[in-house]
Amino acid sequence: TVRRILVLVVVLALVAVAWPVYVGIQVERALFEARTGHLGDLRFTHRVLDYRRDNFRARATSEMHVVGEDADFRVNLEHRIRHRLLGASIDTRISSDQPSGDLPAHWHALLAQAQPRADSWLGLGGGVSSRISSRPVRTSWTDAQLGNGAPVYLEVAEGKGGLAYSAERLVLSFDTESLHLSVGDLRAEIGDLHYGLLVHPGPDGRYGALPDFDLGLGADRMRLALGGHERLSAQSLQMSSWQNSSDRHLDTLVRLRAKAVEAGGIELEQGLDLHLNALRWHRPTVLRFLAIEEELRGMELAAEARASLVLGTVLEGLQQMIVLDPRFLGGLTLYGDPATKLRLQFDVGLRGDAQRVATRPLEALDLHLDLEAGLDLLADLADSAGESEALRAWLERGIQEEWIEIRDGQVSTRLRMDEGRLMINDRDRTVLLLALVFALGQGMF
């Protein structure tokens, strides 16, 4: 019995000595694995530059490389690591030693004020979860890419958020009480801003372009002003979006809602609801569109050559997409009484096969559109834009041509397109469609 106890004590002692070393090795392997992710048009790549490990703690320096359409810079991070029983806790700060000339001056000022920090947990399986915080920021700079070097001013209150990363998902969140941004004569004020993003790897298992995601973005209040005059204000603004995909198809949804909106002197006390859906799109074709768009940015082409190239790419892509019966549908609702409300619903899809798209594209198009709008709302919009006479002329011609119907203070239009024929309010308007197509096609064919 005594011998067994001694053996157990020795084993426990060896484990106690060796376990921190084992944890340190696992943490080091997890940290040294370079990680790349996308957030919109930005690509983030994180890699470790230096790592010094002891039995129970370690220090590391890493680099975050950010690449986007108008951004390409690196930020160095410092990490203090403590080995625990099932992983490691990591305290992360912005390094005082930054790559010289790599980071724009206003980003230096922003990081110096914000002093962002992250308290993280790195498990033995490689997953990372972090609590992120930043101090208030107030900075300004001149952006040479905005016309004549427009002044930019940014003010952000204290921020809090989180980050969780694993092979199965990436979660990012951020909240702040207020954000003020002005670019030239444009000024935006946002109160109680919250942002949340959940990203899953794509069908290839990587966090690349077109991943599956769920996005939530909202604010308790928002104001947009131009030239000192308020153009838009909203309360309880909420935007949500998600995307699901497989190797072949892609489904995307975007929805925007607001409790109350005021724009151009028009008040919508009961708010708005906007949604857009793209269903059963051919994922490889969408990826090809994105790659061609990236190539076109660096090419100097005449306008006609660029338009011809884009048109050819679109037609070729539609031939790939049509087998999945893709659709693009959505709607806009402005709530109110019958004279001030708006309801727009549309559904656009493709029917047939690749041969039909190539030879008779109009016959492949399936379109449904329903519009109802209050006359008072249209009049207010026209008055704010100084187009009252144009609205009156449009209404008169629409009634004469039977494009629109007016009943009980509301304007309505029903548009259908099937097998190459266009119907407006149940009347055949195919001749009008053909005239429009030939007018738009001049110089392209």
C-alpha cells in the first residue's frame, strides 16, 4: 500500500512538472498556425513573429496584415500568455513597435487613443475566445482619395465586444454608445450602435470569399446631414443578413427595418421594412464574377470594351445559373395610412435552359412586380425634389397609357413578364419592351 502511494505521488509529481510544458507546446503550435479571414472586402492574416516560452508563461509578438481595396498595412501585437490546466489565458495589446511607414498616420493616432486590448482564452483544441475593449477615440485626417482631399473626422465612444474563433465558426461583436463621422459636408451620427457577425467556413472548409454568415447591425438612433441640413433620421434601425451555400448554390438575404423614419421633410412614424433575397444562385459563377471584377479594376479599358466584356461575362454566367432556377426577390414597405404608404414587391427569375439564355434571353426571364403608393407620399417626394410638374405629367401619361391605376388615393401598377411577353395591368406591352431593349443595346451589339 505504501509503495502504491509512493508510485502515485511520483506520477502526480511528474505530471505536475510536465503538464505546463505540454500545455505550452500545444499553445505554441496553435499560435504559430497562420490564420486568414475576410470581413467584407478586407482580408486579415495573422502570424506569429516571435515566441518565448517558460514552464508557466510565455511572451509573443505577432503581426496582423490587413489588405483591402484601399488598405494595405500591418499592425504588430504583443501577447502575455499564462498556461492553465486546459489551455492558456492571453493578454493582448497593440505593440509600441510598429512597422515604420506601413500604417497610415491617422491609424497611428486612432490606435494610440483607443489602446485596444483583448483578454483571450486559447483552448488545447485551438479555439480562441476573446473579450475586446477600446477607449474613446477622436481623430481627424485628410483623405486624398476623396475628391479634393476632403477632411474626415471620427469620434467613437468607449467600445466593448468579443471575438471567438474555431475551425467551425468565427464570431465577432462590438458595441458603443455613440459614433460620429463626417466626410466633407456629410455628417453621420449613430447612437447605441451594436454589431454582431457569425461566420462559418465555406464548402471548402476555409474562411474565404462567400462564406456562410449571419450578420446583425443596429442602432437606437441615426442621423445623416449634408451641408448642415438633416437629410435622414431613423429610430430603432435594424439590419440583418444571412448567407448559406453549398458547392453549387448560394442563398442570401438582407433585411432592413426601422421604427420611425424622417427624410426630406417626410415623416414615417410607423417605419419601414425592406428585404432582398437572392436564392439558388450558382456559387462558382458568382465567384468568377468577383474574380473578373477584381481583374477589371487593374485594367485600362475603353468604356465600350469594358461594357462588352461585362455583358459577355453576365450572359455566360446566366447560362450556368439557369439550371438551378435562380431568383432575386424583395420588397419595400413604408407603413402609414393609405395616402402615405408604399408597398413594392418584385420577383425576378430565370426559366428554361442555357440554350434559351444564349439565343432568346427575354424568353428566359420571369418577372413579377406589384407597386402600390399613396398619392400624398408621391406628392411629398416630388415637392422635396422640386419635381411636382414632372410627377403630374407622369400621372397623366400613365393614366392615358394605362400603365397605372388610381383608386382611393392610391397609385398601383402590376407588371408581369413571361415567355418574352410583357404585361402591364393585364395589357400586352411587349412592343414597348422590345423598343426599350433596342434602345439600351445601341453600341453594344
